[in-house]
Amino acid sequence: MQSETSGKRITLRGAQFLLILIGLFIAGYLSYLKLAAAPAACVEAGPFDCNVVLNSQYSELAGLPIAYLGFAVYALIGLVMFFERKLSFLEQYGSLLVFGIGLFAWLFSMWLVYVQFFLLEALCPWCLSHETNFTLLFLTIAYRVYRETVEAEG
């Protein structure tokens, strides 16, 4: 993707790091809400009610807030991507490792969307923005693995 005015090129890797930063911000905010037991800044109209979602039985897994897990996943993917050009193991297997982590996290994220829509019947814009952001990140991860596979075969 070439911008005519700036002459700078946005790479797939750069887009992935940007999505990771956005995800760390969102998951960091949601983690802060859990840690401080603070109410979310949220639209409270129609189906939107962040506090129902953030305080439901589904907001934790084995006693650990889901928001912490989301933050950890973004951090882990970012660290693997950062070090994959520096460590030979990650240089060889980093994209597949990121794909595996991303696939599991994306499937779990889609389950959380199901929970909001059908079990809780309440939506959290912060959670939905996280899930949208992670979907975009996962699509770039899947495309990267596909592209690397095609290049290796060709």
C-alpha cells in the first residue's frame, strides 16, 4: 500500500504491530476496569450495557479476568513477532506459533461474541471493539502464513 503524498509504505508487519498496540490499549483499559473495580465508560442504551458484560460469570476464566488474558495474548504475539527476526527458532517457526496462538484466541473471542449476543443479551462496545480488532489481526496473521507458504512452494 503506497501513499502518494508521503512516499512511505505500510507493511503487513507494520499493520500487525499497529493492531497489537490498539489491542493492548483496549485490553489494558478493560484490565484496569477489572483491577480497579471501576465502572466502564459505556453507551448505556438499547442492548449496550458494559457493566453486565464485564461483571458476568463469563468475564473470568478459572478466576482470571478475560481482560488479562486478552492483554497477555496481544503481548505474547507482539513479543514473538518482535523476536522472530532475532532468534533462529522464531525465525523458522514464529509465524506458525503466532498463527496457533491467534487461532485459539480468535475462536475464544468469537465465543465471547456469542456469549454477549445470545447468553447475556447485552453488548459491550469495548469488548466488541477488542473482538473486531483481534479479528483484523488474525486475518493479517493468516494471510502472512498463507503468503509464506506460497512463497516457500514457489
